[in-house]
Amino acid sequence: MLAPLSTNWYITTMHRFDTYASRFEIDEHERVHKVGRHVLACATNPQIELMRQLMDEQPKHLLAPLAIRAVQGEPLHETYPLMGATLAEHKRAIQHQLDDGKMTAGAIVDMMMQVAEAAAYLHERGLVHHDIRPTNIFYDETEGQPVLTLFDYNQVKPPYVQTKPHSSWNREHAPEVAKLGSLIDYRFDVYAIGTVFHELTHDLIWEPGSDYPEYHIKPALAQQKDLLEIIATATGPCEDRYSNARELHAALRAAKPHI
């Protein structure tokens, strides 16, 4: 089991988010209050509608708010249970466990399936998460098994055509985001999931004489051809990717008995 981290995600990132979007407060009941500075029309806001659905349905692997207060013209107020650290904060520990043989390829597949299941919930409702990355995935363990929970719905939206192409510093953003007229759809999230787990399962190494570092699969996973093929397909050209997270989940489920 990974050792618990001494810091909490909401505390460590409170000031970073406060600079441009939201304010976070923690009350005596261990609830997190997120107050957004900008609110769109409540009746048509897909983010607010999604959070209401999450509260009603409580799907696995998606963080549902305890309550929301959405009044047009006022800041959006969301209340969440206090959660632990993110996958980003556990990344090094997970990689060390892979190196030491304490975490198996099967555990990686399980984690990837959990994130794919969360994204599939959104895709089946016509929504793209649009910001899947390690800092937006909570990591916990239940009886020694990893449990991942996706959150942060600030950028959730239906598929759209890119009219303002831009470069992105997020490695998890698919390359089509920089192309005018490209369709940003569920494959954008598929790419993000593949990239998250590509980084988790690879080491960045400088080869002698090379000008740039290269990713090398961790030795413990070098024989896991099915897993590597799934990650490669998820992060490949848009037209070759799984069309949505449910297809990615199905590929992982089919490969799991052989991993």
C-alpha cells in the first residue's frame, strides 16, 4: 500500500486555482467549497447539468458534489467531500512499485479501466471531459487495490469544431487542438487517458549522443504487448484511435486475461 501523503490536493492547489478561476474553502465538517468567479446561464450550462446528474446517480469513478448552488449572475458554489491526493502526487511511488515488482501490469490495466469507465459515462451523455490529466484524478486504495476517481468539470462540453486553434502546454491535450477546423470529440479524452498511462508506464531517458530524451517502457512491462498496443492506439493519430472511452474500456477488458 502506498504511504499516505501529508498534503491534501485541495490545500496544495488552492492558491494556484484562486489566481484565475475559483476559490476553495474547507469547513469544519471536512467539506470542500469551491466558489467559481464566473457562471454561465444555468439552464443551458452542461457542467451544471452534469453535476446534477452525478449527484442523482453517484456513478463509480466520478466525484459527485454533495451540493451545488447555481443562480444565474452569481458565482457557482459547489460542495465536495474532502478527498486525498491525486494520481500526479502518487506517480513516483507507483513507478517505484512497478520497478520493484510490487505493482503488476494487471493493476495498471485496472486503473486505466476505471478512468475509461468514468470518461465513458460522460461520452454516453454527449460530453467531452476535455481536461483528463493526473492532477484531475484522485488516487486511493481499498483493501490494497487502487481506486481512481475523475473530477474537475470546468471544461466539460459537447464535441465541437476547433475554431481557435492553439498550442497547449498540457501533454494530455491531443494534437488536433492546434488545427483549425478539427473536430474535438470523445477521441480527445481517449488520447488524454492513453497519455496519462503512457507516462506512468514509461521512463524518460537521455540516450548518449541524443539531443532529446526518449520514453522507454519500464522493463517490468516490456513483455506486455497487449497493454502497450492499447496505449499506442489511444495516443495515435485521431483517425486510428478508439472512437470513445467505452471502446477503450472494452479493449482493456478483452486484454486483461492475457496480462
